[in-house]
Amino acid sequence: MSLDCEDRTTPGISRRKLRVRAGLVLIRGLVLILAALPVPALAGTALPKGFVYLRDADPTIVQDIRYAGFHNFVGRPIRGYLAAECILSDRAATALKTVQGMLAEKKLSLIVWDCYRPRRAVDDFLQWSKDPAHAEMKAEFYPRTDKQKLFALGYLATRSAHSRGSTVDLGIVPSTFSLPPRNPPPALKACTLPKGERFEDGTIDLGTGYDCLDVMGNTSNASVGEAALRNRQLLKSTMAKAGFRPYAREWWHFELVNEPFGQGFDFEVSAAPSSNELPAR
């Protein structure tokens, strides 16, 4: 029945009211349909109080968040990483901005590989370590180490400091460096090879590649050579001036001494509102 016919046979209801009612029914139907659709990851999801996107604190720091992609020791994106973003406590981000200022005087820059890490990502690492069927990235990231011993050897932890939001994995690159496109994925080369032979990550010589789960990754391992040891000491001393302490087993790992949170978090790593902006370097 048309609205005109219903208007003539329904006392007290005007044609305009009927149109409004029909419109409301249509809107409610659309709302129900939209509610049933899967919700995509949204850029700019509100962070917990006390957390910030590093790019908003200092856009000049290079970000190469490995666990959001395929070039890491697992070989795939890790649970909880919806975007290649560095998220940190506000205090840690401010401290990194200080480090970046000191390095800029030497025409150098920080490059960060991992920052806040959701607890679900830590669980993902644990489950992966127990699965002998998947060792696709062994040739590069742990060529001489048994993956089932990575937790026992201290390379991974069942409760990671990264989940508290004030721990960061990073290195040093020239201030002119920018990330090149990496498609297709790079060929696997042992992270223990000399600079120029291992995967080129853009850093000054720090002795090994990032996440090299090997004794050569130990901060004071002399086998990496004098130049790499000097560069590791530069990284270590500069980070210490801003309030970070190193980790003896991994030259790239630093924890803020005066961190604001004592517990871990499990919110997902999502894109920053400003993620489409090109950082100035």
C-alpha cells in the first residue's frame, strides 16, 4: 500500500508523519546491518593514560617496527601488532627525544625496532618456541641457537619488560637514513656475519643485526671487533644519560630506570592519527 493510500485510511496520521516513521525504520535497519559487519582496526585508537605515539613526541626518530611485518625471527606479523608503530610511556618517549637530540649533534639518529609489546605477543613467542615445525628464519636470526632454548637463555621472557611500555629495542643510523622499500622480503643472511655481508639495516656497525639471538649479541662480546664495540658503547652511554639501563645479552635492548608502570598491558598496537605524515629526518 502506498503512503498516499494509507494517509487516506488512517485517521489522525498525516502524510508527513508517515514519511518520518518510514525514514526511522530505514535508519534502524541500516544501523543493524552496520553493527553486524566486522570492525576494522582504526587509526588513532585512544591509548591508555600515560602512553603516547613516539612519532608525536619526536617524528625524526626512524621507526622500523619488525614485529608488525615478516622480517623478524618468527617470520610473520606477531599477535597484537596491527600497525608498524612505536608506542611508549610518555616518560620513555620524552627520554628518547633527549637521546635523539644528543645524537643529532653527531649527525646521527635513533632507529627503533620494538617499543611497547602486548602481552599476547609474548604468549605468541612462547607458543612459537615450542613448535619445532617452524624455523623459517633460523638462518638469519638464530643460526647457532636452538629455538626451544631461547627463553632459557634469556633472549625471550615469559613476562617481558616491553609490556610495561618503557622498554625499547633500538640502534643508531646516520641522520640522512630513510627506510628503503622491502618488497620482496630480503634474502636470509646470518646476523652474525660482518657488516656489509649480513642484512643491511642502515645502522652504523654494531656487530650484529637486530634480534641476533646469539652470544655475539651480548653487549660486551669482544668478537665483534673494536669499531662495533665503540659504537655499542656510544649507544649505551647516550641512552644512560637519558635514564635508560642496558641489557647485557642484547646490545639493542634498553629499559627506562624510572619507569611509570609496574604492570604489563595487553592493548593492541594500532596506527597513530599522524601515521600518514612523512617524518622529517
